[in-house]
Amino acid sequence: MNKIITVFCLSLLMVFGALAQYNKENPLTHTYSIVAYDKTSGDIGVAVQSHWFSVGTVVTWAEAGVGAIATQSFSNPAFGPQGLALLKTGLNAEQTLAALIASDEGEAYRQVGVIDASGLAASHTGSKNIPAAGHLVGEGYAVQANLMEKETVWPAMARAFEDSEGKPLAERLILALEAAQREGGDIRGKQSAAVLVVSGKSTGKPWIDRKVDLRVDDHAEPLLEIRRLWKVHQAYEFMNQGDHAVEAGDFEKAGKLYERAEQMFPDNLEMQYWHAINLANIGEMEKALPMFKSIFKKDSKWKTLTPRLLDNGVLTVGEEDLKKILKQ
């Protein structure tokens, strides 16, 4: 049976090979990464950090309802699309990884992590990876690292992921990366990072299924920047939900959501402004007017924008209340 599966997988790779042929001039992305599954939400994710420019464009691959792949070391980027294609045929993570490795004459230089939509994970560290290099596979995750300062890097990642159960998957991925860095991380230093999370089941709408997609291509402290972007992402999720509530005419719900976003970033004028607009819409002018005054003082273009919101119903105040707003 195993021989049949191997032959089948190799045949599939010959078919899918035209999608993304390996180019020996591709980046040498020595790095640490994690592929993981959230058993509560069913979400699937992958995250990475490296001392290499734009590591997320090479290492991280994921598709809703299918799985996630990290391909690194002397990276074979073709493993991303080819691996996802194999998972789509019904192969699990272990079978997919075996097929990828069996098809690659340079497997000794590769490091790959794969997780499927059921949460089964698999990882490979070729014998010619630069030490410290290794991987660990646990329930719902795989961590892999090469060219590390110490051999404690990937075990620290595993512990961080396991100890953070119950948190959002993106948060757990970032915690794993941060744990790696505390152990010394990449011996060369830091440059770029990426976090990608997709839904466990596909809706056929990638703009919904791709839940988190954060990249830092070049930064002195990429993980600090990823952490900051994750916070911004969460705040704007509240903003987006508030906008949906406005579309549905539920201004009270929208106000609560806008306020939650604003609490996360109290100096963000965008969040303050839409919160103030919503307060005006529900008749809370005494609360809205001081907010408008503060916003307009800092940037008068928000005042210019305000009357433009009347015609499409985003601002629903009458003429007298509009005058009060514009006097601020």
C-alpha cells in the first residue's frame, strides 16, 4: 500500500510540477518557522522569522480547508504550491511531505513543515542543513529551525505553542516566534517575518478565508513589528465589524465595536472619527461634539469630509446638528 501511495504521489508531482518549478537561484532562507492548527476554530496557520529579506514570500504557504506549508533552508519554493495541490487530492500531511521529499534530489538541504486541515503535522530536516538545525512535531503543530544559535530554539517554540492553548492561532504563532528569538534565534540576526492564518473550511471567498496575513519584509526588529501589526489587525477587525453593523442599521452595536477599536489605539484619528460619527447618528451629540473638536483641530480634512457622508446615509444627522459639528 505504501508503495502505491508513493507512486501515486510522485505521479501527481509530475502533473503539478509545471505550476512551480524549483530554481536553484532561489533564496537560502535559513530560518525558524511553525505550521499549526487550532482545534477550537479549525484555523490553519504558518509563521516564520529569518535574517533574510521578505521571508514570507518564499517560506509561508496556506490555503483554507487544505493546509499550510513552510519551506526553508536551501528553500524549494515549489514545495508550497505543489504541497497544497497534493493535500487537495486527499493526501494527509505525512504522505504529502513524503512525496515532496521523494521527488527532490536536493532533499538533504531542505527543511519543510506541513500541516493538513485535520491537524496532522509532519516535518523534515535534511542531513545537510546548517546546525543548529532540527524540528519537533506535536499535536496540531510542527516547528522547524536551521542555522540557529542554539539547539534549544525549536523546543522553546513547541513549548510556547503548547502553553498558549486557548488564545487565537495568530497569537500562538507569534508567541512561538518570540520564544525562538529569546533562545537566540537565527545566528545571523533578524530581518523579516510573516504570519498567515486561514480558515479550516473554505467558503470559496478568499477575502473571508484569509483571516490574518501580516508581513514585515525588512526591519531591525521584525518580531516587534509583527506584534504591533497584530494589535493593529485586531483593532481594525472591530472597525470592520462596526462598519458591517452600520450597513445593517445597528448603530448601537457599531458604537460599541468602534469604541473597542479606539480603546486599543486611542490616538488613531480614523477610529476616533468613525466613533464620533456613530455617536452623532444615535443622538449622542454631547459626547460626539468634543470628539469632533479634538479631531478637527489635529486634522481639518476630517471636517471637510464630514458633510460628504450625508448623501449615502453614513451620517444621518439633521441640518442643525451638522452645523454644530462643523462649528467645532
